[in-house]
Amino acid sequence: MNQTTRTRSTQEWQRADAAHFLHPFTDFQSLARKGSRIITRAEGIYLHDSEGHKILDAMSGLWCVNVGYGRQELVEAATRQLQELPFYNAFFQTATPPAIELAELLAEVTPPQFKHVFFSGSGSEGNDTVVRMVRRYWDLLGQPQRHVIISRKNAYHGSTMAGASLGGMGGMHAQGGLPIPGIVHMEQPYWHELGRGLSRDEFGRVAAGWLEAKILEVGADQVAAFIGEPVQGAGGVIVPPETYWPEIQRICDKYGILLVSDEVICGFGRTGQWFGCERFGTRPDLMTFAKGVTSGYIPLGGVMVGDRVANVLIERGGEFNHGYTYSGHPVACAVAVANIRLIQREGLVERVRDDTGPYLAECFDALRDHPLVGEVQTCGLMGAVLLVKDKASGAPFPEALELGMVCRGHCFGNGLVMRAVGDRMIIAPPLVMTRAQIDDMLVLIRRALDLTLADAQ
Ligand code: PLP
């Protein structure tokens, strides 16, 4: 950015933005009417906008800035690599030191079944790779009819054709003829909507049982894999009952189907373990990652490939006809190595597990006394607060009120980024957040809830 562009006014930015920039997941006309908020810089857990506001970023950008903003180690790693070798590909039996170093480091920090990685540029591309790889695996084993992948309603697995198909978002399927063939969906483990009347543990087993029902409906010999986020993120930070994942694992084992853990949000410390599968006790065969691998400083994603799949691909596969220009991009990989080393050095995963995660859970629990709050859930450093009309029955407000959006507006107005998924208000702050900063955030959340309550009456 040169000096002239830096000194544009907010209105000038907004005019140019609306005239040329089609934003993701955005109603273009509404954006043109209201104008974007222009974020100009950030440090730690705070953003600054073009109007001079300081905003606590309780969403880590988009679930990704795990180490917080302004970390010089990452800037220096990128700069060094840009100067030395800004790009080379990994296609024709070539590799670069940062990509090899990152592959080695990922094998170290992920569960022991993962010794291999396939790099992509994003989480969506990672999940496209999953679809290709899962089907290739069963082809190589002489079972090409095993091509169906089971996912869940309200899951989010990205926005490419395969990613959006794996996801279970009705609004995405309604545009562009999705899902693609061979992808089916079952209900999500959302106790508040589907399990009231059962204990959470009972519901967890029931909800996992829907996988077995779906396998039998599709035909056990047709099913290739099950994919799920350990905690559904974009679906509203839906933390499953503790009984859910062990039962899912048991069912996958029983039918021999592959288990894919989408760790794009849950990976790299978010849940208080390095990976969500470790928090919930599963042994996935494939694991998608992105976001936290570089703390969002530069795009990078990929798939960790467990021994079961890797051995077949390597020993029997021949050429795997799949890859991206930016698979193993050296600058992205150099930043990822610096980012992971930083997470290790500062003990951020342990800090979330032993200190800030439990403290956030305590603070969120205390929100239960608020008249609007029907449910709170946390897992590591993510959390959700559900706004309800009636606390006893859990009855929702009319959808047309869009109370979640009202609350989000009050958050913004008071210097806090919190996201609304329907009437579920969610957070996933940077893992460097301190207890004192959690206290500050809670003051802002309570203020937004009070203002929202006044609007709802
Ligand atoms: N998987 C999950 C669980 C996600 O939350 C996301 C993005 O939010 C994706 C996949 C897609 O990642 P990307 O936006 O990098 O393509």
C-alpha cells in the first residue's frame, strides 16, 4: 500500500469496495447500502478500523489467528523465505526445504498414525483432496463401489464443489446443484434441538447411532468414509456430548469405513489439545487442516494421511493424479514452521487446556443467569451462547426478529467481534488471550446481551 491509498477516507474505501469487490458469503446490494467496516491494522487480540475504533477480536479473524496479530517471528520467516526462494513447486520430483521441514514437523505434532501430509492452499481444497483420496483408496483395494461419504447436516467443510457438498448447509446446497453425487448427510449431535428429554450422554449415543442407521440405509458395502468436525464451528460451536465420538469411532471400525476428522478449526490448540480428535478420543484415518497451521498469516491447508491410507496409496497407487500449484508453497510452509514452533515455545496448547480454557468455561457458565441465555457451551477457547425466548422450555425467538444479528450489532458497537449463527452467539478468540482479557471480553458480552434484551422486549 502506498501513502495515497493509506490516506483514503472510510467513505472512499467503501465506495471503491462496493464498486469492485464481490465479498464471500455476502449480499452484494446490502453491502453497498451499508458499507464495509474497513479494518486497517491489528496487534495481539485487537483490531483497529479506519474510523479509529479498537475492537476485541473474539473470532481470531475467521477462527485462524491462533497466535494473535503482529508476531514478528512469522513476519521474519516469510520475509527470509521470500528473499531466498519465493516459489517453487513440488510436482516433478522437486521439493523445497520449508515444505519438507513442515511435513516432518506435522508428523511430530499430530497423532502417531500420521506420518504423511498432502498440502493444499486452503481447508476447502484439503477436503477436495479428501474426496479424491478416499475414493482412490477404495479403488486400489478393488472396492470401487465404496464411494459414498457420510457427513452431517449443518456441517461446514468449505466452499468448493466438494467442500460445499460435504458440508450440510442448506443455503449452499440450494445454489449450484449441490451436493455432488455420492455424498449423503445425517443429523448433527445438537442436544438443544434434537436431544432435550435425554441426558447429554444418552443423546450422544443416540446421535452416533444415526451413523449406523445411515450406513445400513446406503448399504454398508457402498460407504467409503464418515467426515465430521470434532466441534462444529461455523454451524454454531456445537460441542457434542462426550459419548458421541467414541461411539462414532466404534461404528466406523465395525463397518471398516474411514474416519475423517476435519480439524480446520479444531486443529493447532483450539480445543486445548493439539487436535480435536485427541480431545474427543478418536483415531482418524485422514485429518484436514488449514487456518491455525499458519495462524492465518498466509494461506495454507492440507490433509494428514494416516498409515492405513498412506500405505495403500504409496505401495499400490502409482501416480496420484491430483495436486495444486501451491501444494507445499515454500513461503506458506516457512510461516507454518515458525507458527508451530511459536505455539510449542509459548506452551499455548497447554495454556488453553489447563488455564484459559477452564477459565472461559467458568465465565460462560456465569452467563446462564442472564434472562436471554438458554444454553452455553465451551470447548477450549471456543464458546457459544444461545439466546432464547423462554429459558425453561428453550423456545426460540421468532426467526424474523434476527436477534442474533441484533446482538452482533451491539457487540460491534461496543468494540467486540462476536459472530451470530442464527441466535447462537459464538467466539473463538486467539489462543494468546489472557485471563484479564477474558474478563474484559465478558464485560463486553454482558453489555451486548443487556442491550439485546432491551431490544427484544
Ligand atoms: N472445514 C472447516 C471445519 C472450516 O471451518 C472451514 C472454514 O471455515 C473449511 C473447512 C474451509 O476452509 P477454507 O475457508 O480455508 O477453504
